[in-house]
Amino acid sequence: LPFSVAVFDMDWHYVQLDEKYGNGWTGYTWNKDLFPDHVALLEELKSRGIHTTLNVHPADGVRGHEDAYVEMAKALGVDYEAEIPIAFNIADQEFLEAYFKYLHEPLEEDGVDFWWIDWQQGNASKIPGLDPLWMLNHYHYIHNGRNGKRPLLFSRYAGIGSHRYPVGFSGDTIITWESLQFQPYFTATASNVGYGWWSHDIGGHMNGYRDDELATRWVQFGVFSPIMRLHSSYNTFTGKEPWNFANEERNIIGSFLRLRHSMIPYLYTMNHRFHHEHQPLIQPMYYRNPEAWEAYEVLNQYYFGSELIVHPITTKINQVLRMGKVITWLPEGLWYDIFTGLRYKGDGRVPMYRPLDQLPVLAKAGAILPLQSEETVSSNTDNPTNLELLIFVGANGIFDLYEDDGLTLDYEDDMCVNTRYELIWEEDKKEFVIYPSTGELSLVPKERNYTLRFYGMKDDERLQVLVNGRVVEYLGSYDEKKNILSIELKSINPQDKVEVILSVNQSVAANEIEWRVYEILNRAQMEFHWKETIYQMVRHMASIESFVLGLAALDVIQEVKEAVLEVVLAYKG
């Protein structure tokens, strides 16, 4: 399973202290009982492509038990022989300089990458009106970037304007469905104040109850969040490691964690867009549909970057259907479910039913979604050699993939790479183009392998692939159930121009509904008689109108009818 950051909560340092030192809430010395060789640990994590952050609660200052105490006390003129505590004072420049020099820089030299500032002690300081959390965020952010590194901070929200500094920690979450239900709305509307980097305790932090379905749905939301971070309290039973869950949920959680890492090319490009164009990754639906009243009513539905709409499922499954439900509003146009390929005609509300291994994630016709090929996903976040492009036909579309070194500020001097992908879907011309990359090409692999997946396509025997104007061989396949045409291209140089020429007679394929309805009915915990009745009605459907009327007359629960009609009415081609 891929992980890119190891987050150490407060138990990395000593928390059980001699009474004379007070409580162990604040600490800066590795607990050698738990971590006898922390340097080796950090080196091992780095060898696996994993960065590290440590939790700190700075309010109690520095006490005599800390490794750094004597040196820091000498520097500040504190009586270290009497072990006088060094008081925390963010308003004092001498303290601030010592705070970083003695407490943080040595740990960073050991391999700590950035800090989790967990300030919870109020907004009072020795200067009236000066909020310590604001100052901690400000100075930690600057200090983390002191050596030309791209600064990063993980901290609590300090009020309007906090978007300038940290990745936000939204606090200790109770493990309940009610907590999950609130988070999508909370995250999307934070964009209204520019705060686009919320990091939640995915799966919940404390109290609550065990519910493997809840944990799975929470991870799915986390995968389509700004920051995906699993977390839990110090409790024998609340760990979020996927192997703690039952087989079905464990496998689904693992699959979604891999999906998250495969999305890094898309996410990184969207993060760059946020930085330069001030377009948050997550946006409420009314951002792009301000005149549509429905956009203000789907509180938990949001845009996820330029290409996707996401509607997390935050309630328990229907026990008959074994599927969760949300009512999703689709703006005008043609929309695709990225997991199943099901097409929808937009401009209305749709009850959407999904089994536990899916949630509604929708791409509009013309969307292009760049992914790292899942079979090559690992914990590192290097610019990938193997790319998979999901291409949703039916309209023109452009996506500009952005890449840089991911670590330094060199991108400010245009040390980056841009690669344009374009879908041309006109009456007299249908093709997909990978344009030559521009910029500092040393930042990307010398050759790349592409898998192109065209959603909603009919099979195309006349398809041609040209590289720099020359026809080349390719490996192709076609999924007749989902109507996805895939082609594989090997050893593409960043300076190559690739053109996939499609038949001008291509049109968006109608949904294959029979197998989809079969899966709904096969999963449903209901009478076999009604399953067979509905299935045969679908197989021998004379018209949509007669089917809808016939289904309405059956003595089965409304949810079954809705789930079947979702498929039948989604898009007729």
C-alpha cells in the first residue's frame, strides 16, 4: 500500500514525566523506549519514499528533562542548574530564534521534514491581540523554507487568512456517521474563504463505535479530499490500518489508497492551478453554476479539480439493495461515472446507488484525467514513467499536465514541464493529441508509456496512431460492457507528438443496461420472483415508457425501482 507521509502524534516524545516537570503535553525529546534509534527509523522511511512530520504542543515551553534544555537555557540566560522552565513567548525574538535553533533544527537534521503545530491553548499572548497560533504558523512556514526548500506546515486554523500558511488540521473527530456526513460540506465551503487545504482525521479520531462500512466510506471521501490522512487516538481498537478491517472492507480501502496515489499527476496539476490561478481543488457546485438553485442544495456534492464532480456517500447502505444512495444534481451536459463508465444526460437530479466499493465520481464529456498507472504506484511521488489517461468522449477537451521537482522553489524560475492533451470531437474530425512537452525536460522521464482509455466509445477498427506523423503499431482492446476502448503506446519521448486518429463516424455509445441491471438484482436481498420479473422486463423492453409504467406497478420497494431506473434512464444514446 502506498503512503507518502508518516505523521507522528505526540507520543513520539516523552509524555510520562517526573511530577516536577508537570504534564507531558509539550515535548521535544524522542521517547527512546518507543524509538530507540529514531535516526534509523527516519532513514528507513525515507528509503521507502515516505516523509515525516512530528506533532508539537509548544505552550508549556521547555522543561529540564529535554535534551535541548541546557543549551537553550544558556542561550536565553535561564538558570539551567535550577532547571527553571523556559517559558513559551512567541512575541520575544530571542526566544523565537532559540526555539528554532535548539528545538527544531537538530530534529530536522535527523530527518524530520515538517511540523504539525497542534496549538490548543487559546489566542492570548504577551502582546494584546497577537494570536500565538497565527505567529507559529507564520514563522514555522518561513523557517521550513529557509534552505530553498518549498515550505510546508501542518497546523490548526487560525482564522481568516490562514490559507497563506498551513495544511489545515480540522481537529479531533468523533467516529460516527454524523461526523462523516458533515465533512464534505465543511471542506467544500472552506473554499469560500480561500482555505483549500483541509486535512481531516479520516476514519475518525476517537470515541464513537466500530463500523467497517463507515471506515470504508470515510476513506473514499478522504481519497477525494485535499489531503488524505488516516488517524486515530491511542486506543487498542481504533487503528486505521487497512488490515484491521474485514476482508471486503480491507480490500476496498486498499484499492482506494492506491487510487489516491495514482491520481497524483492530476492532483499535482490542480495544486499548481490553485497556487497560480486561485482555483481551489474542491469547490461547491455553485462556483460554476451560480444561477442554478439546485447547486446550493447539494451540500455534500462538489467539484474535485477541473475534470470531476464527487458526491461522497455518508449514510449506511440499504440492506435490501446492499448499496448506498445519494441524490446527485448533474449540470447540463453528458456525464460519465469513472468507475463503471455509465453515461448520464445532465440537467437534473439523479438518485445514484452504489455498492460499497464505489461512490459517484463523474467526469463531463471532454474531460481528460491523467493518472499514474496503478500497477506502478508506490509510496514515492516522482514524476511517473507510466501514465494512464482517461478520456471521456462526446465533446472537445484540453488538459495541461504540470510537473516540476516537487521539492524546491525552482518552479518560480520556470523550472517545470507542461504537457498538453487534447480531445477533438467535431462532426468532421475526431482525434486525440499528445503534444510535445515544453519546459525543463530533465525533470521528467526520457521515455513514457501511455495507456489511453476512451470512455463511451464504440470499437474502432479504423483507428490509427501517428508519432511525429508516422503510423506506428499499438496494442488495443475493447470493453464491450463498459464501452471503453484502450490503446497502449510504449517508449514515447517527451518531445514526440502523438495523434490518435478516430473514425469521423464515431458517436457516444448507448449504455449497455442489461448486465448493469443484472448486477443490481443479483446483489439485492429480495424475492427471486421479483428479481426474475424485473430482469426479463429489461431484456424484452419494448419501450422506455412501457417499462417505466410496468416497473411502477410491481410490489417491490421504491429503492429497487430507483436503482434500476437510474441505469435504464441514464442515457439512451
